Amino acid sequence: MAAMAAASLLCARAAAAAAPTLRLRGGGRGARLDFSCSASSSSPSGEGGFSGKVGFLGLGIMGAPMASNLINAGCDVTVWNRTRSKCDPLLSLGAKYEPSPADVASSCDVTFAMLADPESAVEVACGANGAAQGMAPGKGYVDVSTVDAATSKLIGKHITSTGASFLEAPVSGSKKPAEDGLLIFLTAGDESLYNRVASLLDVMGKSRFFLGDIGKGADMKLVVNMVMGSMMVSFSEGLLLSEKVGLDPNTLVEVISQGAISAPMFSLKGPSMVKAAYPTAFPLKHQQKDLRLALALAESVSQSIPTVAAANELYKVAKSLGLADQDFSAVIEALKAKEQSK
């Protein structure tokens, strides 16, 4: 909370840095690995291309593969992470390193941030040596973290107070889509910045939506993750019930995959869940955080979401069982624990 309080202070401006040019040759998603770089920031970018240096803050489960895709596409990328060692794989791919978010933002034209929660997002953007201190007119900040609308607006206020542009762009998708460049970007804020970084979003994702004013991207992401978290609880109940009545839960997964309620999430995670294995693609603690934020969003507009409230309690139980860092599909263990406690 100290970081949130510190974030209320206006952040200083910094000088803009010179940048290389990236050209995207060809059209469509198949051309995303076909970038070329020029040392001159005045060189025109190709149609749909991006001209400039790219910063990336936060190299966790999602951030590392996203930054890797930018590097592999030929982008000039500078990275930062709280744990310095997490930068090493990116540096081996050709990334540069700066010791603080402010230094990254100062040395880059556009900076992306992928942080774990609202508190981290605010601290990295607006705290001591935060990215806002390296911002200046002509620069852009793209926050791809999952936060609530109020946090996004707060970050946007501090970034734009420097004369820089701000775009929120939370993503739908977990570890594998991030690795494969198949994320879905839910953006809002400065539309000119959205257009400016469109080719970069296309390197990291399969689709992108511009939703309007700051906060709308955050709201959309919370609604999407709210539905996902509730679906996983219902799916978990189905797996346990099928087994309890003598059915093969693997057959249930197959039946669901061929019907109207088929979802990649069920087919991907179901077989592992049957084996009580939960390799982390989206940490359970982050799913519970998103449900908590979705409940607050619903409360702010007096919308009842009782199914989500019940699901949130199960994720909290799963966290208490030491499963916070497991995949969110481990919520099934909370249901097992409730059954055993009868």
C-alpha cells in the first residue's frame, strides 16, 4: 500500500532517446518474424511497422516469452526485472539491460510492462525510479498487466503528466499462447499509441481490440477472467462427480470436447487434472486476484455475481492449501478437501 501512496506524487520527465527503425515486410501475421532494423530514428518505417526502441518491464511467466518474441522478430529490446537473473535468457537472445524502470523508459521509445498485480504495476510505473521518471513527450507506455480500472487510470495519469502517451493492453491467454505469439490484446487509452504499436502487438498476439477510454481494457479483462475462473470450478465439479458415480473422467473430457460447451481450456487441462497434476500456465493466486477485482467491479455497479463469489471462496481455500503458485486448475483440490472434511 506504501507503493500506492507514493504513486500519488507526480513523476519527473526525462529526455527522449534516439531510436532505430524496424520495418515489417509483407502483410498479416505470417510476416511478424520478418523485421529489419535501421540505426537511424529518422528512417521511415514500413507499412504497419514500428520505428523505435522497445522496453519491457517484468519477465515472469508471461513477460519473458512476450519479450522473447519481440527480440526474435528483430526488435531492439531493453529489459528490466526485479530479479536480475530473469533477464539473462533475454540478454542471451540479444536484449539490452537497464538497472531500473526509469532507465528503460528513458532509453526506449515505447515501454511495455507485465506485472503480477496492481501494487506492482503502480510501483514499477510510478514509484521511486519508476518508468514515469523516464517518460517524456513522444514516448509511450503500454501496460499489459491485469489490474483494475482505477489502477490503470492512476498509472495513465502519471504517465501522461510527463507528456508521454499511455495505453492499457491486458492480455487474454496464458503461458503457451504467450510463447506462441497468440495472445489477445484488450486495449484502451491513447488510440494513436495503439496504432503506433499495432505491429508489436501483432508479433505477440493473434488479435487485438481497441475498447475506448482508459479502464475499458481492464474491465474487459476482469470479465473474461471472471468467466474463466468460474468455468474451471464447474469443470472441476464435473470431473469429481463423474468419478464418484463410476464414470471415467477422461471420457468426460472427450465428450465435452466434442459438444457445444467445448473449450480449449478443458481439453488442455482436463487430462492433467485427472492425474492431480497442475503445471503452471496461469498461477492460481493470479486467478483469485482477478476474481477479487471482478467482485469489486461488480459491487461498484451494483451487479450481483453470486457464482463468481462462490468460486472466489474456493480459490481462497486452494491458496490456503499451499497451491497459490500451482496452475489455477488446482482449484479442484479445494473441492476434494471440502469433500474429505465432511
